Amino acid sequence: MKTFLVFAKIAMAFVWGVLALNLVYPFPGITAIVLYIMTVFLFMMHGLQALIFIGAFGDKLTLTRGEKWGILIFGVFALLDIRQKHMQTDAPQ
């Protein structure tokens, strides 16, 4: 699972890199427009995930600033990583 999360985060970083590159140096034609729409959609979806997760579990978990930004950038893959981290430390022994 850990290896999957690393590869998934690398893939999401690549996607964000392409989207950021399009903001700085727009791709030709309709590609730029499609990537602008994808940028807004991805930012909104990951922002919504972060707000829902922090709203639901904010009083039960203390998340670092990096974990909150991780949710915004990596979405569900950061949530899975946080879940795995907290379940390992909170699991009964």
C-alpha cells in the first residue's frame, strides 16, 4: 500500500505540474482551455475533500499544516496516507 501511495502522489504531482505549466506557458489551441477547466475542477474537488475531512475529523485528529496542504494537493491519496499513519499509531497492541 505504501508503494502505491508513493506512485500515486508522484502521478498527482505530475498532473499538478502540467496544470501549473499551462498557467505559465499556455498550450496551443483548445488544450489550454481544457486544462484551465481541469485545474479549477481539481482544485475545487481537493479543496472540498479537505474541508469535509477537516470538518468531520478536525476535533478528533490534529493535522499538521503539511497534512492539510497534502490533502489539497494529493486528494484521496493524502487521506489514505493520513489514515494509514493514524491507524498504525492508534491501533491496539
